[in-house]
Amino acid sequence: MLASTGADWDRRIFRLQVLAEAGARLRFADTWAKAEPRSPHALALLANVQALRAMIAGRNSGWSLMEESWATCRSALEVWPHDVAPLVVMLALLRTHAPDRATLRQVWAEIKQRDPWNREAHHEAVTYLFPRYHGEPGEAMWWAEEQASIAPRGLPIAVLPLVVVAEAHRSRQEMDQMAYGLTIHPWIDCPQIDHVLERWWHYRARLVRTPASRTTPTTSRTPCLSPTATARLQRSSTRSAHTPLKSPGSTAARLTNCSCGTAPGPTARRGAGTTEHRDHPSTYEGRHSYAS
């Protein structure tokens, strides 16, 4: 199941996360990695399982598990250097256990070299920038809008600003549980929805409607659609187009290019502290990620 994904990194990461959720309290990932210590699939699964165990245990109790997961990620990369999955696990560990921005930039640079528009990696990075974790107010939205504006059309990276909007509404609701949402509907007058429809949903619908002129976005993945999703896209394409998202300009390279990531040192041992499901790697629906 994992080997069949090949270089479809989004699909591979999704399957690893589903298996990790099932294996976090079982031992099959540990047994497999022990039986096949040079299998990139066994090591990638074990790294995901160990990361999930570390998050369940919490920042303090889970520190040793975090170090084990980080070491397993490095081992997996030694066996299969092109694999993106272990690097995404590293992003999650940096957010939950060791918020070191220097190492974050290093890991991010490695991901961009392998799969520049990896959906899960972008979600992890924007989650790191949430104020509830390690970002400044407004930083996550600036970064999300910049990434959405420069990503090739037709990719789910366009949804990133909506992820930030949803997080902002969730934070406000937590602060005012009794009143928030009764007088203000979170998704009324939300221009980001129009941008997502135009840059992702409607754009893909036009490609489905005119297959002869189809062009594949510059990405290592070629997303496929089920007949049901195709029919929905065709119906959706009849709606009027909206103004494309404008680039907010440079955000001072929140995540800049560096070299390979290394394990966080002792000075990085202060941080904050999952998971979503998707039916298909090309969508954000029902996604399962190490972000909450």
C-alpha cells in the first residue's frame, strides 16, 4: 500500500498518517521496523507512530519519544533521501516539542527541494505560525496568502488562507463561547472563499470541462478525480468567476532556504503542543494532519 504510492507524496503521507493513528497504541509499526530496518516504508511509518505517541504524551512526558521519532526520521531519509514524509513529521515535532525556527527553515528547505507544493507540509508550516503556537498575530495569514498567490493554480495550497480564517474563528469562539457565533457568522463576508473557488475549484472544473486544453500544474503529483467529484466540479464551473487573489508582496521570507535539518539542541526544548482525515490527497476535506 505504501510502496504503490511511489512519488505521490501527498497520498503517501495520508496513508502513513491513517496507519499511524491505528498503530499509535499497537506494536505493529515497531515490529515491522525491527524486522526490516532498511525499509523506507517501515521507518516512515514508525516515525509517524512515534511522533503521534509523543504528542499524546505531551511536551514534557513525550520528549524522549520526540527524540526517538526525530532519529527515525533521519534513518528513513538515509534509506530513501527523496522521501518527503519524514520531513513533514519533523515539521510537526518542531511545532509541538521544539520550536526552533532555524531548524524549521532547514527542514522547510529540504521539503521545497523535494516537493515544492506539498499540501501537508504547507499545512504544518502555517499551523506553526498560528498565534496559539509560535507565530505573531497576522503572521500566519500573511504567509498563507503569499503561498496561495504564488502556487500554481489548481492546487489545494489555495485553501491555506481559509485554514487561517478557521483558526481565527476557533480562537475567538474559545474566548467567548457563549456569544461568539450567535451575532456574527464566521463565514459571512469572507473574500478568501471566492479566491479559493477561483484559484482551485473553478480552475480545476475548467480543466475537467476542456480536457483537450488541460495543463498539469508544476508539481510532482498528478491529482485524479473520482466521477462524482468530476461531476461536482463541472456543475461548480457554471458559477461566475471571481477576482484572483492578489499577492501581498514579500513577507520577509518567513521560511527561507537553508541546508538539511538537524535534531534540535537542548536550547530548543521549549515549545507548545494531531490530527485530520481526507478522502483524497488532492483535497482538504476530512484531512488528517498533525495540526489541531
